[in-house]
Amino acid sequence: MERKLLSCLLISLILVSATMITATPQLDTSKISALVEKRSCKYYVVQADLETLSVLYDTLVSLNLNMPKSSEVVSWILDCYRDYGFFAPSPFIVTIYAYNKLATTYYALKLLKSLNALNKLSEEQLNQIAKLCSKLQYLNTSSEMNGGFYEDFIITGKGEIKPHRLPSAASTLLCLLILHIIGKLDVVNVDAALDYLARCQTPDGGFYYRPGATFSANDITYFTVKSLRELGYLDKIDLTKLKEKYLSELTRARSLTDVLQSALILSEANALPEEKAEEIAGALASFQVLDESFEKYGAFIIPYGSRKYDVTLYITPFLAKEKVLDKVNVDALKEYLENLTKRVFTVGGYADATETVPSIKSTFYAVKTLSYFNLPLDKENLAEWIMTCYLNGSFLPSIKEYATASGTEVNSEATCQALEILSTIGELNIIDENKVSFKLANRAKEVLKHLKKDSPESSLFIAEAYYIVRSLEILNHLDLINAEELSLKIASLQEEDGSIEKCLPCTYFAVKTLKILGKLEKIDTVKLAEWTKSLYRPDQKGFVPEPENKYAYLWSTFYALEILKTLNTSLSDYTEILETRLQDLAGLSEVKWTSSIYYLASIIKILGEKAVFINLNTDLTKPFLENETLKISVSAKTILGEPVANALVTVEVVGVGEYSAEYSSEEKAYIAEIPLKGLKGKNSLKITVKTEYYEKTIEAEFTVIKVIQATATAEPKKVNEGESVTVKVLVKDIEGNPISGATVTVSPKTGIFYKCSEKETGVYEAKIPTKGLSGKIMLKIKVEKTGYQTTYLSKEITVTKPSFPTIYLAAAIGIIAIAILIFLLKKKQKTPHKTKS
């Protein structure tokens, strides 16, 4: 089901909850562009994977055609190398667990050898490859698995290689082929490996994946025979039994597919009769596409069951080996291969970290994300690359599917996403719109048959119905489908709780389809909206996929918001999601999935289209004076940083009053002026911005301090050194009232302070000694008190030292005065007293 599929693919995209803050990060569109571009594949010459490239190379060689840009191809292959000695399928893929690492390593080494570029690998790298293979061989003579190589390996937290799963014929062959190419077969027990492979041969002469089977499988039989021929060890198996089996099957085969399977095996065993090869080539000729109007002109497309497949890359080397190419149209075949090669080398797509090739889906995610925010798109390369996936009126998920597709099927999802891309970049004219439309309309008839209540397939077909309807909307051909019938079918799937199939993705696709068709009235939109809103989890800032689910994901949040938006339901209750997602974006350094950045960007776009982002421009960290007017500047911007000029902005000083702010086109901000008279200490501020859709409030604080009006005197203004100067300071408030309890200090020079004492209310005084001072001295006065403005004053005095002559004159006068005084006292003592007679 779609729901389960999405859950598996996106399980790692759990939303991270964050604390709501008043300062919302502004959208950084350059960051989005950089993140998306990291998943672009346009920097690589090859847009396929190693397997497709290797098979294509073998096919080109069989027709004496050359691989273009061989030096660039070598560099591309070397970019696939990973530590521990293996190759990834392409440079695009990041994970190491989503593919067969031994197979991709074989394809890489085979190509490097064919292009004479094995020497581009260092000896250390070659030894690492050999070491990896040697660690995978299982050696236990008492086991039937002895000699075989494990299918896979894991890398432990300590960086050690640990074999994984059981040994198999395929992995054993791959390891032998790898070591054969790099010339290091001596690091393993080749004889034990060949004995293991011999035990994989079944009694009927074919091969199975592991020893002990009683029946064979054609795919592993073909690979075993082909590999042993390359290794030169065909004589190590029972060729007689193998030839008998497949010659017998060749005569009994009922379909061309069965014939080809047997013929390919016999050809690799060098045992296909010449007349049979010519007969098969003649049969294949009848399945070669020779309609020049068809994109696959020259290809071999054969039926297999109820479908058809392009087998050109696998059949052409066979025809060349058996020397029967003259039975088919070689010129047409070469034209097809040149066309396919050109597609493989056309750059422009995007790939997720888990994808081996760029895909329509990842490219859709990338293009839509960039277009949301008017970011630049490489339109020319995109259009050219998109068309590499176009085939007979439909689009395929990637070039990998194109190589084997017949052109008879319709991939509605890939087609819809491709059309979305072409529409976004304005290149719809490069396709046959009528052909695409009629093919989709025919597919719609099949989809209608599967839209049934309680059908396990309904969820898949609801999604496909949307892709078809959206595609036809883009192509302006909605008239080709029965809108009434389709809408009734979808409406019949609504549950009692309002959901569609109790599934969020199903509900999303159903609502979007009905919206396009103009048939939303067919369902109970009120119940559907309530069901959707019930999925919201405030603690996770997102929506869960279904009520019993514990986790909110990016994709489920996107689906839910898109549903509510489509139903014209207010999104004002979910603004906290936007703040959280913007924080998530700000913290991202890389994305592995284009889907994750797409869902993230979509959420931001949905909630941010009419959101307002407030920024307080005024610096409130410094204190303000009571006699000032506080100018509050507030900018309001859209998510893209454009000014919002039609908002209602109010500034409230809590407990005091409210002030309106007017928009200034010059400053591109809202300005409010607040008189501070009567305010003191800390004050709370609330700034509210209202628009038609959003209301946002931010809170702040500012401090108001009182003004000190101080005057000072210093007397006397001129003194001799050693004399004191009296400094007197009068301290008053703004209304002239004396202020008591202030701290007043006077500093005659750096590092020396004298504190004034309060003689009476608001009057402060201190005597300042002048010893050691001379000349003009600036007395620096500082007045401070908690809650008041600190005030600074200064007063100038002059300190002089007595001149040299004056000192001596004063001393002489003093000495003379003292001498006279002594003389008079002595004279008085010598004068005799007269007695009375």
C-alpha cells in the first residue's frame, strides 16, 4: 500500500520538536539552493549505473562501436570506488547497503580493464579489493558450503569487514571474476571455489544458487556458464549434461523467450548449433522495431508473459558471437544504440543518496523546491535530460528503466512528475501533448475499475488517479476523462471518520484529485478536515500519518497541511510548525534525500505564503533617559524577506498604554514614538503585528533611568601647593528637587578619589588637598545613584608653588622680628627697679 511504502521510504524523516522562540529565523534561500545542488548529477558525465554502462559497453563493442568520452568515463568509474575495496553502482549513491557490492565491483573492474585503465587504481586499492574477496571465502571441508563466497558483508563500528548471509554461486563467481581481472587469484583457494560451484550443478545439468538443489534456475545457470568461460574453467563442470538439458529445452520451447534463455546458455558453453543460431536470429528480426517514428527504432522488443521487454543490450552480443548479425537490420540497431548512448551521457537530473541513477522523482522534488522560491534552474539541461526518460507518450522513472522498457506501458507517476518539471521550466512544447494525453486517458479507464471499497489495491490506484488527473490538467485535457464517474468512485471510499481509506496519503491524493475536478462537494469536507486536524501533535510540531501512529514525519505533515489548505481551512493554529521547520533548515548542512528538502520546503511555503516575520530593529539593551522619546522600529517581512507595508502594528508598554506604529517607506519599517516621562526602571513591551491572515506578537524589555541635574563649585580657584580646595556639589532631579543618597566622588588626578559627604539634602562637599599638585588641575566629579543617570562634571583650579626670593625674604623678616623681640626682652630684664624714699 502507498501508506506503507511511504513509511518505509521516509522512516528516517522524524520531525524534531523545538522550543518556540519569538525571533523566527529568516528563510535562507541560498541555503536551499546549495542543499539541492548537492544532489545534482549534472557534474557527472554518465547518468546511468555501472551495470547499465557495462552491458552497454559490451553491446557497443560487439558492433565495433566506441564508448564516447572514455577518459571521462574512467574518471566517473574511479569516483565510484569506496574504502574497504569495493565500488558503488554510481557516484550519486551514498549508502553501502542498497545494492550488490560484489556485482558493482565486477562491472567497474571489467570496464576499467576494457578501457585500458586498470593502472588508474593504486596498488593499495588493488590489495584492498583482493583482501575483501579473501575475507569472504568460507573454508570448512566438513561443510557443503566449503569454498564458496558469502553473498555480502557488513562493516562493523570498528571498521572491520564481517561476512554476511550465506555463500552462493553468484557471489563465488563474482569474487573469482574480480580477482581474475586484477590478477590476484592466488589470495583465495580457487580449487575449493570451483568444487563448490560444481556442487551447485543440479542433476538435470543446470545450476542453482547453492549446492544440494534438485532443480535448476536459468538465470544463475547462464551467469555460471558465462563466468566460467571468462575464467577459463568451463572444463570444471559437467558440460555434457548441461548441453543435453538445454538442447532438449531448445527443441521443446514454446515461446521466443524460452528459446532465447536456452540459446544464451548454450552459446556461452560454445554448444549452440549453427542452424539454431540462424533460426533464432531470423525470429528476432521479426521483433526488431523498424518504425522510424518510434523512439526505440532498431531495438529488439519481445513478449514475456503479458508484457514486453527491450532485450537489445543482452541479445546483440549474442548475435555478434554467433555471427548472425546479418539476419537483422544492423544499421537500425546501431542507430538505436547510438540514441541510447546519447541518453546515458545526457546530464541534468538529480538523485537521492539511495539511488544509483538520477530519477524523474528526485528531479521533480529538486525542481519544485527551487521553483518555490524563484531560485535559478538549469532549464536547458533539465529539458534535455527529462526527454531521456520519454518513451512513446509516457515517461519512465529513469534511464535504467528506459533501457529495458517496451514503450507499451504507462507510468503515471513518472509522467506526472515529468510534466510538472516541463511545465515549471516552460518546456511542455517538446513533447507530443496529444499523444501523452490520450495514453493517460486510456490508462484512467483501467484505474477506474480498481477503485473499490475495501480493495487492498485501492490505495495505489487513488494515487495513480491523482497523477493522471493532474497530468491532464497540465495538458489542458481534463475533458478526456469522465470526471463525474471518477469523483463518485473516490467519494465512495470515504470512511465514517471522514478519511479516505483511513490513510493520510490516500486522503491527500483523493482531495487533490477532487479539487482539480471541481468535485469536492462529493465528500464530507468538514469531517475530513476534522480527521486531518486530529492528526496534529503539538509536542512534535507535525502531523502523524494515522491516529494510532506515534511519530510525525515531514511527508505526513506536508500531506496534512496541503489537505487543510485545499479545503480552505485556517492554518493559523500551526504557525509553530513554520518556526520549527525554519530552524531545521538553518541547521542543515546536507540532505541525502531530495524528498526531505522538498517536503521541508513545501511546509515552509504553505505556512509561509502569508506569514509575517517580525524583527525589532531598536536596540533596547542600553538604558533610556526619562526625558527622552523612545523610537521603536519594527520591520515586518514575508518569508522571502520582502517588506509588508499594510500590516497593523501596535506597541504596548504594559501597564502604561498602547501606541500605534506608522509604516515608513524610507526605513521600510514601522515606527512608534513613546515618551518616557513618568516611567522608571524596567518596563515590558509587547509589539503586535496583524495582517489579514496572521497575528504575531513579540515581547521585550527596556529600562528607563532618571536624570540628574548637578552643579559644582571649587573654591578657591587658585591656591598654593599644600592648601585645600573646597568642592561643593548640588544634586537635583529633573524637576529641581534635591536628591539625597547619591555617591559623589572627586578625582584630582588618575587613581586618586575623594568622596564627598552630604552636608544637607542634595548638597555634597569635600576638601581636596593639593599637595603634590601644580599647574592647572581638572577636578573630575562623578555623581551616581541607582535608578539615575550617572553624571560627570569638571572644575578647573590652579595650584602654584612659592618663588625662590620670596621665601628668603619672608625668612629674613622672620629672623629680624625674632631678634628684635629677644633684644627687647633682655633690655627689660637689665633695667633696675627704683625704691621709694
